[in-house]
Amino acid sequence: MELRRYWQILQRRWLLVAIPTAIVLIIGLATYQTAAPVYNVGVNFIVSQQPSPAAANEDEERYYTWLTSEYIVNGLADWVSGNTFKTAVSAELAEQGYDIPAGAIALAADNVRSKLQLSISHNDPGALAAIMDAVITVVTEQNAAALPQLAGETAVLVLVDQPIVNQIPTGIRSQLDLPLRVGLAVVAGIGLALLAEYLDPTVRDREEIERMGLEVLGEIPKK
């Protein structure tokens, strides 16, 4: 089918394209809500262990101290990702007057050698700052319970940088949500118009009659 033919069909049945598009657009505008702002804060810790006096020499002491620190970081990363740590943070927040359940604490943890990286996201910047303060308190003061290999000793965590709350840019998906819906409605309308044309037995021009193998004896012009 030629492009001209498609254009004629759409001109004839433009309502079938316009109606679903208008419905989706009206509903989308009526229910549209701007995306709620999301904030993030992250911190880095250098993790170490107290030097062991049992080391034979200074080089050996440094080597095993750094090696042990890497294992400690791995253990801490697993600990802060679990529910036990989040429950402890929630309890710490409760002492400060914040009612934030453990399930509402979205915490991401990563580790690079002897460095522990923590990142938290929340839609309330004030609550986010309080959550991070509680996280810092718990991870620095209560880590002995998560590291039985230290025999009750607390690992040394040094905060590299102070936590700064930043707003996360709105994702492009939320910005394109309504245009994508309208575009899909246009495509659906075009498909509906083509389907209606396919099911319509009406003959509208001489080309259709000639394709049926019939001879055209005369044609009355539109004007």
C-alpha cells in the first residue's frame, strides 16, 4: 500500500486516532504528579585494626595489620547490609526521637580494600541526616558484635569525609512517562484506524474496483 493510501485512511478516520490520544492525555494531565525529591548522603571509612604486639618485626606487623583490615572491611560490609545492623540503627534513631523502622532504611554498602563505603537515600533530608548520624554511631561503636574474630575488640573506623546531603536529579523515566503514554495511544489509534479500514467493505475509489478485476465505466468527480 502506498504512503498516500495510508494518509487518506488516516484523514478519513482521524477520530479513531484522536479519541484514544485525547483520553490518555486528559487522564495523564489530570493525574500527573511531579516526582518527589530524593536525597542521598554517603561516607567513607578507613578501617584498621590495632597492631598486634606478637608480631616478630615491624614489616610483618604492618603486613598482617593491613591484611586483617581488608578482611574486617568485608565483614563490616556484610554486616551493615543485613537486618541486624538496620535494627540497631532504628533503635539508635528511636533514642533521638525518630520513629524510622529498619525496613525504611535504604542502605547500600561497598568495600575497596581497607575502605568501607556507605550510601543512604531518603525523601526527607532532615531524617536522612539523622539516619546517617545513627549509622556512623552504630558502625563505629557496635562493630565488635559483628566481628567475632577480633575477640570482642572494636575495629577502628576513621571517617574520611563528613556526610553531606545532596538531592538526586530526577530520572529521565519520570520525565518521559506522559509523552510515552501519549505516543503509545497515537500508535494504538493508528492501528485501530487501519483495522477499521480493513474491515470496512465500502468501495471508495476506482483503484479498489480495478484491483477487484472489474471495469470502470464512469466516475463521478467529487466536485
